[in-house]
Amino acid sequence: MDRECVSLLPRVCEVLADSRRSLPDDTSLEKLLDWFTELTKSVKGASLLETCPCLLEFISTVVYNTASDPGVLSFTLKLTGLMGATEKGFTMLQECSVLDLAFNVQHWQKAALWGDPCIRIGWIHGLQSMLQHPKALTFFVQSDFIEPLLQLQTDASLFVASAANQTLAHILVFFQLPLFTGCNSTSKKDEDDKRACACTTDLQHPAVTVETSPEYDAVVMAISEYLRESLVPKENTELHQSLQLLKLLALLLAQARPPLRDTLLRTVTASLEELVTTGYSPLTLPLMDVILAAYSSSTDKSDTHITHLLSSMLNANKPADLIHAAAAVLRRGQHDTVHTSWAVRILLLPLDIITGHTLLGINTAADEHRFSVVEHLKSKTSCISMICVSLTNTPQITLMSAGCLPCPPVLIATAVLLLLRVCNGHIPSSSTGCTEVFRNVIGSGKVQKCALEALATLNSSPGAKEKMSEVFTVLIEYLDNPLSDPTVIHKSFQALIKWMCVCKDLSSITDQLKQDLVAVVKKRVCDMRWEVRDSTVEFLGKVADALKSPEECDMPEDLLGGCSCTTPLLKEALQDPESYVRASAISALAQTLAHSWQQGAVLTQEQTEIVSQLLEILSQDTEGFARRAVIQFFIAWFLSRSSHSLSSTSTSYSLLINSVRSVLSLGSADLDWEVKVHTLELVELLLDEAFSGHQRYNKDSDSHPASLHPYAVVSDQAYTLHSHPGTHTEGVESDLAGALNSLVELGVISVLLSGLVDCDRPVGLKACRLLIKLRETVCPLSLEALDASATMATVTRVSCEIPGRGWGQEIKKILGMKKSDWNNQVVVTAQRSFNGADGVESEGDGVCVGVCEVLRSLGLDERLNVLTQSSDHVHNSPFSLLQDILISSAKNTHPGTQPGQEVIVDCY
């Protein structure tokens, strides 16, 4: 702890201990406790009570003064536990008789404070923090804290109950016997435990000593007996208590080792069997968590008790409980073929019933549940719930081994398609379902969404290619259905893309299906609902993206009529009244045109018009989404070019470079900070290209923007902005000045300088890093290097203009402050540059300065240090926090403070 904090801490403790003062912001106490927690870690076991004796006095004062604010009392209990987490701190607190009073439940009950959840949560957290060594365990047991802690884990407050739950688990798991002490036998189970032992001996858990072992055993026995007696609710009002206890038991079994695990299971097995037999539906999932935790943690899979419990849950009388239990088995990923295959049949049963598609065979064991499931499906709520659980698990089921499946995976995909048709009102003639069941799912958006999600994932299941035509037919029906809501349409498009890309051969897609698809896309791109238009435009972009990746998908280009069909639709979408749609259209156009960029195709009039529209959007659109997308469009274009388009005479290259000038100018002046950051990403690409191959240019010193744009394809070919793209490495050095001049002409230097002084920190940070990268490339490390290299001397003569207003004024201020530190030679050069602009430098006029002089004089390294710190680093400190507590307390008690006047605490 630094000296300033040590000097303030006694006064802060005095303020907090004074019950007449109040804090305007309770979070300051939480942050103060966070600081103390970090300090206890840094002092490596030494007690803070020794270095800060005022803390002991503070704790003693507060626990005796029950008139203190409940927030301060809760903070004090937590702090007491934190200070007692080391044996030395625990001893100091015990010698002052603080612990007995602080954690005495009767003390807080007599003061009528125990009813405040704030006090109870402080008591629990304090105990858990302190229970890190055997002495604390002894104190816990001898003080009879086990009973109130058990009662609190079913507290009315969820926060208190959860904290009590965690603390009970902490005690049993943290103090359990080290694993190696029980590794003497040579059974398979013990061999497994020995192997696990090697991974856990480094854990800093305290060894339970001979003196504390009986006390730990007493805790284990008390908790086990409580679980045994309280797991089964006596009446429905106790379901909440059973729920909490099951959560605790699942937590324990997942972390316990022998002999603790065996003791717990031996004690609660009978209670678990009673719960399974009774069949409380609200307890199905937590009960399955316990059973599966016991099953997975047991090394003896032949344990008849646990196996019987699992089998009983998978034969529950209530269909809803049955299907949730089956889903839990799949969720935990059990490797027991018998139970897994049974769970699969249960999950497929609702799908089998509704579609009439035989998934389970005839006269199977699952048929005993068929009648009850059918009856359950007649209720709309339970029907939708069961069907959705079934659908959610179908993708995982189709990927299982043949031994777990009752039918080929392709039949499951067929059943999902049949269900989608049922939802649209097409009742299969082979179905054995009743009218009530069909009525429940027809038009159900929830079932449709679930089924579409399942269908999208089933594209990778075995035999999926056989269903390609049928999938297209069903999805087009959904896209064309006027009753389909926007989310259903969105998921239909997503499923269509997934199925398009999974198969290299789409020959099964007939011409009629292709025509139907084009028609429905044209219909939906003009939909009244903007969400539908947005989904349609996104779909067009994803189709184009798939087309440019032939190694992943061999989709025929005429699937949607090629660019001649999609590009006009996307151009029209650029005028959409909704900004999200405009942004999606721009991204989709980048994906669509990238194919021609990569092939070096001749620039068309249509593409020229698109560029004009995009520049208009960048300069006039009122929404940031579209303007960001425009910058990303040009980034994608820049990255996707082929070597064919690099010639300076290429119309495509010429349009791109001319457009980049406008994009940089508009993007750097945008009001949206994300637009400015994207503009700087484009600038970084220009730097990469201009100095490609230069020995001092470190391309990877900053994050590359390509990773931010998944549709942008990076070419392996290195390019240069100047007129000799194929120059050898030796020639690159001689053309350094030419490359720098090109960047100045494009406006790159102006964008970087304006970004450096931008009010948005991410913009300033990105610009500063790029300027440092530029400085290290074009500026000599020393003046000796400047004199030694004629090339470098040429580079230093490259100049740029700084405007007299706006960001230029900020840059000139920085240069003015640093001018006295410049070397004489640099000053002369700079003066010539200033005078060469228009003869005289006057207030408000632009000036021309040498790029190297500017880069060397901006103090970029110091500025980077400031920018890389958090924006609130000046106030984000323990000292600031202590000051805030003192100041706010003084204002609250000052007689001049107005009633109701809020005092803002600027704590970190």
C-alpha cells in the first residue's frame, strides 16, 4: 500500500465507523473491499491488520455499534472474514474478541438487523472468505454456525440462498481429505483416483489435521443428514427448499472426491429414490442434474442404485418429465449406450407421432409411452414445449453412432420437413395424430423457428444430400407464405444458405425451383416489413459470398440469375428508407462484386454508378450504419483486387484510387467514431501497400483490418501505390519518397494527423499507432542517419499541408510546444516549408510542413502511453476512492448542503 493511501485510511475508517454519517453511493464500499482483497493477495499471507492497525479498530467499533448503516455493517462483516483468511489475521481478530461478536447471529437478531438481507449476505460472505484454514473451520464448528447456514440456503432472498449454497459447497469441497491419502489400494477405481491425484496435489487446499478431522467429519455428517431429511418436500410449499438442496447436491457431487462423494451418495440415495417415485415435475431437471452428476462422478458404472435412478427417470409417467429427463441425458453427453439410445427414442417419439413418419419402428419399448404422450400433445402449451425440446435435440441425435439410433439419420431430416409442412397446414395422409395435435402446431411460430433451426443444422447429417430438392421446396414455401413472420423468413433464408453450401452438386435443383426462388427473393426484397427486406438482402450477399469460395461450395452461378439479377436488387436497396437495410445492401454489394474484383473483370457502368451512390451515402446519410458499411465496402474492394487490376491504366484501379481520396476525406470528418476507425483501417491498407517489401516497415505491428471483415479476401500478391508495382526490394528503398508523396496526395497523412487529435479515444489510439509505424519507416532514427543517406534526405523534403482551422490548430499547438526541442537543421527545414506555403504564416492560415519533422516532433510515444491507458485512469485508483469517500461524507454532513442535493462519488 502506498504512503498516500496509508495516510488517508485512518480518516476513512473513522468516517465509515461514524453512524451519524452516510455514504451517497454504496458501490464505494464494494470497490473498497475489492481493493483490500487485492492487497491481501499481494502481501502473500502477511496480515493487513499489522500494516494497517486502524482496520482492527474500525472492525471493533462497527460490530459493537449496531446503529451503523446496514451497508457499512455488511461491509464490515465481509472485511472481517477477509482479514481472518490468514491464520495470523484470524489470531489477531480472535484475541480482540471481534470474531465471536461479528458472526454471532443472536447479536444481530437482538439488534433487529438479521431480517435485512444485506446483513445476512455479509455474514455468509465473511464466513466463506475466512474459511481458508483449519483454525477457521474449528471456529465455525465450535460456534454452531452449520445450522443457521443450512437454514439460509433456502432463504427467501435468492442472493442469500445462492451465497449460502456456495458456502456449504466450499466447506465440504475445500476441506475434504487430500486425494493421495486414500490411494493405497490397487482397484481400478483407486487407480483412476491416483491419476486424478497427480493433477490436484498442487492445489493450495489446507490439509485437514488430526485435530480438525473430527470437526470436518461432523460438518459432513450434519450436511448429509440435513440433505437426507429435507430433500423430499413434505408439501408443495417446500418445493423451493428441495430445489435449492438439489442444486447444492449437484454442485457437491460434481466436485467431491472419495470418501466425501461416497458418503454423500450413501446418505441421500433413499431420498433421491423417493423423489423419483413421487414425480414432482418442477424438480425433474435439478433431480436429473444430481443423478447424472452422481453417475458421471462414479467410477463404478455398475452401481445399481444410481443406474436404477437413471432408468426410473427415463420411464417417468408424466410425458413432460420424461422428455426433459431424456434431453438432460443427451445434454450431459453420457457414453452409456443403453440409456442414451433410450433417451433418443423418447425424444423422437413426439416427432414420430405428429408426422406419422416411422422413426422408432413397430412395437418398440417406446410404444408404452405413446398413448400418454399423445394425450399430452393435445394441450397446446405442453405440445409446443415437447416438440421444441425434441427438435432442439435432433441435430445431435443424427450425428450419434448407429448403435444409439432407431433409424437412419436421413429419416429424421424427413420428419423435420414433414413437421414444417404440418405447421404450414399440410396434414400428412400417413399421420396417426389427432386433430387437436395438428391444430396446436399449425401456424405456431415457435415450432416453425425451432424446426428451421434444426433443419439448418441437419445439413451435415448423413444422407442429407438426398433431401436437397425437398428442402428447397419446403423453404421456398415458407419464404412465399404471406403468414410467415419476419423471424421465420430470416431463419428460412439461413437454412437455405446452409443447405446450399453443404453440397458441391446442386443438380437436383430443378429449373422450376430456381425460378420460384428468384421470384420469392424479388417479392421479399420489396416487403412492407424492413426486417424481411434486411434478411433478403443479407441472403443475397451470403449467396454471392458462397459463389466466390468454390473450394467450399460449387454452387452454380445462375442459381439466382447471377449478378444480372442480384445487383439491380441491391442497387435499389441502397435507397431503402431503413438504415439497417441500406447497410446490409452495401455489404451484400461488396460480396457480390468481389468475384469480379478477384478476376480483374472490366469495370462496368453499373459499378461506376454504385460507387457514386456509395459516396453520396457516405456524405449525406443520416445514419451511421450505412456510412460504416460504405468504408467497409472500399476496404473489401481494396483487399479483393487481383494482379490484373493493378495497372495504373486500369479503369477499375483508377476508379478505386480516385474514390479512396473522397472516402478518406469524408470518413475522417465523420461524426461517427466507428466510421473514423474504419477509415483508419483503410489507411492502414494503403500504408501496407505503399511500403510493401520495405525493410523497416513492420506490417504486423498493428491489428490488420482484414480480420474484421470476413467477406474480404486477402491476396498474397504485394502491391505498391506508385507506378512500378513490380519493383525489386532494392528499388523500393530508392522510391520511398515517391511512396510517401503518393500517400500525401491521397490524403493519408491528413487523415492520420486529424485522427491523432480526435476527441474519440479509439480513433486517436489507432491513428497514433499508425503514425508511429509510418515514422519508423520513413524517418531516420538519428540525425547522423539523415546525413548519411541521400535517400533519407530526399524523404525529408516530402511535405504536407496542415489546415489553419479544426484539427490543424491542435497539431500546430503540439508542434509549437515542441519546436524549442527541435534540432537546428530540422528547424531550418521546417522554416523553409512554412515560408514556401504562401510566404507568410498567419493565424488561421494553412501551413506546409515536412512530414518527417512532424512525425518526429509530435511526441507520439508519450501520446501512445496516455492513449493506451483507460480513459478514466486518472481517477481509477485506490487513493481517488479514499478521497471520494472523505469528500462525499464531508459534503453530506456540511451545514451548507442543500436538502436532497445529490453528491456524485467519482470512484473507480
